[in-house]
Amino acid sequence: MRREEAPKQKVLSWAEVDQLIDKLLPQFQGTYDSLLMVTRGGIIPGGMIAEALNIKHLLVAAVEFPADDSPRLLAWPTFVQFPEDAIVRGRRVLVVDDVWTHGRHIMTVRGRLQAYGARPEMAVLHYKPNQTLFPNQKPTYHADVTDAYIVYPWETDRRSRGVRMLEPQI
């Protein structure tokens, strides 16, 4: 009987995130009207890319899928936050997330943008083609291909390391 292996895990440093951003930047061609960050994972890489490309029109999309044990992969999403159609209609929008595992979140965002008449392009730090639910689709841009479970530096539990917010000095 074959024992199932635990998934590989890779804990990234901020320097490694910088290297991934540096791999993405040369892939982008032309200018974007907006950058849309998929929460929560896309917030930090989206901000870094927006700064590097001098994109000033920043948007956020929050998409949720049911968390219970129902057939989640086929569940209908809830848009908790999404830009109004007039803001994106006819615009070239760079959609950023940290990782494409199943692809559900970013593909849902892409679909809604397309329905609004936008021209979305998708960028992620990590693409996991072996786990995607969309075998005929992939991100427009990605920095790395992996099958590992990625832990980004913004996902570490700071409380367990004794890191806390500084209190203001009066």
C-alpha cells in the first residue's frame, strides 16, 4: 500500500517575492487603464506591480465561495466587493492575485469583467496547472509554476512570533 505524501510547502521571503515581481514586470506590454486586486492575496503583489508600472487607478474585487462541505467547486460565487461596470467598461484591466490554484476566484473576476465589456488580463505570482479547474485556460502572466503549497510573507502569523503593532508615543 502506497503512503500518500504530504504536499510540499514553500515559505517565501520578501526578497523572493521581489524576485517574482521582477520576473513578471518584463512580461507586461503596453499600458493598463486599471489594476484590479483580488482580495486578499492579490493586495500586496497588486500594489507592488501598480507602483512599478505607475498604474494609479486601483480597484479591488472580493469573491467568496461557500465554505461548507457542499460541492464547493461547483458553487455559485458571491461578490462581496466589485467595481461598477461603468468604471471598467471598455478598459484594459490587469487582474492580480497571488496564486492560481483552482483558478475559481480569478476566473470568476475575469468573467464578470468581460461581461461588463472590459479587456482583462490575469497575472499571478504562482500558477498550479496540475490543480486548475480550467485546463484550457491559464493566467496571461505568471512568475513561477509550482505544485507546492506556498506561504507568502504576508500570511505568516505575527502573533505567534511576538510581533505586535507599536503603540503611538505621545
